[in-house]
Amino acid sequence: MKYNINVIYEDNHLLVVEKPINIPTQEDSSKDKDMLTILKEYLKEKYNKPGNVYLGLVHRLDRPVGGIMVFAKTSKCASRLSEQIRLNKFNKIYNAVVMNKINDHGSLTDYLLKDTKNNIVKVDKNGKESKLNYKRIKTIDNMNLVEIKLETGRSHQIRVQMSHNGNPLYGDQKYNKNAKNGEQLALFSKKLEFFHPITNELLTFEIDLPDRFPFNIFKS
């Protein structure tokens, strides 16, 4: 594969990969190469398929976020995975490095409203209810490695809710006023758990933290 994407699992129905940081999930205004396009090219080349290749997008990661994603190879699988997400049977676990003192564990519920003009999300009583649970894994100086489980899947949800809680993410250029230019957002999709859309087998995929700052300081 030209873009050296880590394929974690593949069968006739699913494609589970590790999304690199700073690649869009799907085409955006930048017109940079995106995951959907890259993976369609991969499938076209691997299976020598003529014409267009179907690949269904069932969830997204923000451009600066890396980690596990699943794509559907058929529309039936895309529909069934989307239904699992709707019914909260699709578990997404993230690791983040957040700043400042934080409780050992907690749950956050906020109402998030998307400002499409400025491409930001804010806490607003007119927004959609958004829930997450977190637990602190390790603290070094003013930085905390936390594990986050989403109960809802809103745009920029983790970044906005943690910042609103007083714990902005390291390197978050949108929601951490102390982030410096050039810092990489410390948010990583570590684990996915869902039922296979055809066999109904429970599938769990998990990958290691990246070898980059600030995640790497928590590895020792």
C-alpha cells in the first residue's frame, strides 16, 4: 500500500485499520488524500477490481487523531454497524493526555452545539446531549494519561468536554488556549469492540499507544 496503512483485520465484510494522524477520514475542503480514498485504492489494487470499489464509512476520527477505525465492505454491513452505533453496542475506547489536576474517574454530560461556520463545537443548552466516561491511568507532572469511553459520538466531543471540565488535551490547537504551535493533539483511538455484522461474533481490536510525545512518556 502506497500510504503504508496498518491493516489490523480484513475479511469479506470488514476492514479494520490504524488511521495515521493528520489524514482526513473522508474528503474535506483541503482536498488532501483521505482514508476512504486510500483504502479504496488498496482494495482495488489488492483484488484487481475494475471500476469503483464500495467502502462504507460508519464512524469518523478528527484529522489530527490517529488509531483504530473499521470500514464496511458492503452496504449491508455498513447499515448493521451503523445500527450498533445507534443502539450503543459499538464500543469506542480512546486514550488522551489531558492537562491539570483530574479526578481518578468520572462521567461528563454536556450539550454540544456545532458552529459550522467556524468549525468548532461549544457547550450550549441548545446542543445535543453528549456523554463520556473517563478514568485516570497515570500522572506525570501536569499531564495525565486517561482512558475515555464514549457513550455518544459527537463531533470534537472528547476535546470539548474535557476542555470544559478544566482538562484540555495536550496539543489541542482548537480547545486548549495554552497549546503551542507544532504540538500534536494527544488523542488516540485505542480500542474498538463490536459485533461482526454477519456472524454476530463479538470482535475486539486494541493497539499500543503511539511512540510519540507525550504518549511515550507514559510507556515506561
